Amino acid sequence: MTVTVSDSETQTQTPSFAELGLSKKVLSAVEDAGYTQPTPIQAGAIPHALQRKDVLGIAQTGTGKTASFTLPMLTLLEKGRARARMPRTLILEPTRELAAQVEENFVKYGKNHRRLNVALLIGGVSFDEQEKKLERGADVLIATPGRLLDHFERGKLLLTGVEILVIDEADRMLDMGFIPDIERICKLIPFTRQTLFFSATMPPEIQRLTEQFLQAPVKVEVSRASSTSTTIEQKLVAVGKKDYEQRAKLRELINAEGDDLKNAIIFCNRKVDVSSLFRSLTKHDYDAGALHGDMDQRARMATLEAFRNGKLRLLVASDVAARGLDIPDVSHVFNFDIPRHAEDYVHRIGRTGRAGRLGKSFTLVSKSDEKYLDSVLKLIEQDVEWVGGDLSSLQEQQNDDDKKSSRSRSSTGRKRRTKSSEKSAAPEESAPAKEETAQTGESDDQQASSDKAEKSRKDESRAAPADTDKDQPAKSQGRSRNSNDNTSGRSGNQGGNKGRGRKNDDMGPAPRGFGDEVPAFMMNGLN
């Protein structure tokens, strides 16, 4: 069964909360909260949820879908009690902020349910505190998939008593890689459970998941969710591709808005960009806070509270961290990065211009973002005004800057070549000196080699046997080569071994063996 509800339906066509079948306790809490008419997704989903049918709700953030499962769950939970470590209902959320926000909804709408126990299982909180809540028994268990499985694997949680399973923001679960965890959790819960499944989009992976785990669901789809509010003034701003150019342009826009900018959410596509932009803004003395998935729970909640109370003027956030946040009075939204999914553009700028208030949104667009911009414009089906010229005018300006930069580099290059040519003369003039030094060094090496050779010959002449005639020519040639080699020695020694004492005197024929002085012990042996 499919129920398609249009956002353009008039209030007279929408039933009141009293007509949806909610209990008196719930209706009283809704009235105290100031609500009189349900939103289209609430009007479509609540009656079927109260009949314990599986519901597939397709609706964007900000359409009131949290109450579309919170209110019927409170009505159904009025009968029965939870047992220790066995929650009666389970709500899965992709982020800690969304989980905490759902808990706030149960506190607000369940104020007349005195015995209602709500447990929150999220990261950044002590396991011991959470285990104590599980031991008391939980009528409603709100959790992120990872922390839920952590408790289950510790043996502190049983899922066999779950009567109602809610999977919220399923498309975000897909983006964050939680689908395998979701599949595992669904298999741990009784097959007879009721499942309420909500997603803003229906990619093939999500469609497969619904076919696997929902039984004859009633499909409630809110149409025209891609339209933007008429109370939001949208602007596009062309920027260069460099990060520092985009940061400078953002600061320029913030300063230009002046006192009109009461507070603003600045969206980035990645956590690392959130951190770097936050550091840049604080460095330039802006009152800014950051919100991303790597922050611990206490810091995230403190940042949100400071932004709500006006202590922080700027909040830099990622899509996942800001999804579903309830901050009613935001004057500006800046898309520092254009979203990769066109639907996210509608979610982002929908943070401003709420409840009849006027709001402004600025989206920074570089040349590489054109395809994403085309997707956004196609989705919202309206033209958005450019501030200070579009991308074509930015390209012309960059071309002019490149030409000026090229001329500047060319002029600087010529000057550098002139200076280098003047300096090149000095090394050339000093070249002869270097050659002379090299020759001197070479002659030193040759002289040292000659001295070693001479010493070697003396040792050989002492130790050689009496008959060494066959070696004599070789030694003579060796001495001749050494003499020739040494002719290029130092000045003052150009005659080889001249001027070196009796070494060069004519002493007659060279002695062989021991010469005429034969030791006496050898003479005794001859006798």
C-alpha cells in the first residue's frame, strides 16, 4: 500500500492530532508543546503505525518525521513493562546528535508517562552508566549501531524482546557504512516485530534492505520535498579553486552582512574541511564552533548549546553532524562546499527561513563544481542570483591575473639571468689557480708514491737470493719509470732523486746477496 502526501496540501485537508488515534496522555503533551496540526508525514504514518503495520516513510529532514514514530510508540507502550537488559523497542540513529535529539522528543512528549524508561546508547559516554540503565529495563532504547553491538557482544543486552524497530535516516546509514551492522541487528530481533523505516532517498541498496526486512509495508511518501522555502534569499558566489581563496571570500561575505548576520551555519563536505575552516575562522577572531563526527559527545553538546544560546555566532558543520538538528532561529547558511548530493542543498538552506522568518543562503562555487551546481538547479527548478558575477567572469579575471603573473615572472627571469652572467666571470678567472692546485696535489701524490717504491726496492735488495739476474731488467725498468714519473715533481726536485745525498753517488756495481761480507756462521757451514 502506498500513501502519497503533498506538502502543498492545505491545513483544512490535514486531519488533527485528535483524529489520528493517539492516547489522551500523548495528545495532552502535544498540545502543551504548542502543536495543533500534524505535518503530512505525521498524518500519513501515525495511523498505520498505531495499527502495528510496517511503515516505509520517505521524507526529508525538517518534515516532522521524528514525531511520526515517537507519538505512536508512546501510545503503544502504555501497556506492559520492560525487563532487565531486554528493551521493548529499539530506535537506530546514524549519529549521536540525532540519537540525543530523539531522546529529547521522548522526554517532551512522554512527560505524562511516569513509568517510561528511556535509555540512550551512544559513543563518548561511559559503558558503566549505560549498563546501569539497561539493568533497570528500557521501554525505549535509542542507539547508534556501533555502540549497540558493543553492548550486545559484552553480553549486557538481549534483543529478543524487541516489539518495535525504528530505522531512522537510512540513507545516511548507507553513506556512513552502517548497512552491514543494520542487517546484523535486524537478524537478532524477532521476526514478528513491527518495523518503522524512514529515509530521505531510496537508492537501490536501501530498496533492497526494505524488501529484506519489511513485511507488506505501507509506503508513505511526502512529495515536493525538493522545493525550497520562499522565505530564503539564495545567492551563488563564484570563487577560485584554491582553499585560501575560498576562505577569504567567506570572510568577505560574513563581514559584508554585518549586523544582519545574527548567526550562521557553515556547511563543509568533509570532517577535515570542518576542522581546517574552524581553525581559520578562530585565527581571524571570529566566534566560531565546529561540529563533526570525531568530537567527543560532551564537546559536541556543549558546542550546540553555545550556538543555541548565542555565545557562538558561527557553527561549522558537516552534513551528517548537522542532520536533523533542531535550531529554529538561524539567520544565514553558507555552503562553503557545494553539496555532492542535490537533496543536501535543500536540507542545508532549510536551516534558515523557518517559521515565517526571513533567511539568507550563500553557496560558494568554483569551476570544478559546475556539475554539482547543475544538479542543484535542476532539482529546485529555479534560478539563483550570482553575487559579483558568475563563473565566466571569474575565469576572465583569472586569465588577466595569469597574464600579469607571466609577464612578471618573465621580467624577473631576465634580471636573474643578467646577474648570473655577471657572476659567472669570477669562477672562470679562478680556474687556472684551481688547475695549479690540482697539479700540485697530483705531484704530491706522485712523490709519495716514488718514496714508497724506493723503500720497497731497498727491502727487496736485502732479501733477494744471490742469483737474481733474470729480475734485474725488470727492476731497472721500474727504476727508469719512477725516474721519469718524478720529473714532474715539485720545483727544486725536478731531477728526480737529485740532491738527496749519497743515494745518487756512483758506488760501483750494486752488491748481490750479502756482497763480500758473508756472516761467519755461513762460512762455517761451507767449510
